[in-house]
Amino acid sequence: MRTADALSALFWLAIAVGITASGWELGLGQLNDPGSGFMIFWVGVAMTALGLGALGIAWRQPIGAGLAGLWAGARWRPVPYVVALLAIYAWLLPWLGFPVLTVLLLAVLFKSIEPQRWSVAILGALAATGASWLLFARWLGTQLPLGTLWTG
């Protein structure tokens, strides 16, 4: 059994059971008239199933190096860079807006974290931003900021 995998599975399993119990306490309602806990309960059930699956996989693994092996080979260098970029993104979002700033952020990330050709980085950034805009703004009706620079 891999200790790190088993511990993380147990942690998420405990969280999942708590979420499931919270959803149950809020009330499930009926299928045609769901209560406030309906979605929370089923998300908790799905998380419980995933946690049990992860725990089962961990038990079938050979004994590993323990918790120290969990971080072996991790690439920590890009983390502060990405956090800084996300902070700048959040700061500039009201001014530049979602479409422009998201394309810029994704292009920079595609070019710097796992370097891609410029054409791939720009097309990937445009495609991901366009898909996000369609999903959130059009289909789900979420208000994404257009930016005060463009709208006045």
C-alpha cells in the first residue's frame, strides 16, 4: 500500500462523507422538486465513490517510499510565476476584461510553462477563451467582465 495515496484518499473520503451528510440534513426533496441539499448530497456520493476507488487502488499498490516520495520530482519553480500571473490577471480583469486578458494570460502560459510554438500558443489561447466565453457567458448566462477600457 502506498501510504501517501492511502492518506490522501482517506482525507478526501472523510470530506466526501461530510458533504454527503450535509446534503442529507438539508433535505433531498423529490426528483421533480429537488430540495436545497439534493445537489450537495449527490456530489458527496460521487466524491465518496471516487475516494473509495482511490483507497482501493492505494491498497493494491506495493509499499512505497512514504510521504517523502509524494513530492519527489515535483516542479516547484513555475508555481510562484503562475501565482503572480494569476494575481496580475485578477487585478487587470475589471479594466481589460475577460476576452482580451484571458487570451493574453493563456498565450503567456502556453509559451512559458510548457513552451509551444507561437501559432499553437495563440490558437490554443483563442480556442480556450472562445470555448469558455461560449460556455459561461452564452450557455450559462454568467456575466463576464468586458473591461472598462473598451466599454467606457
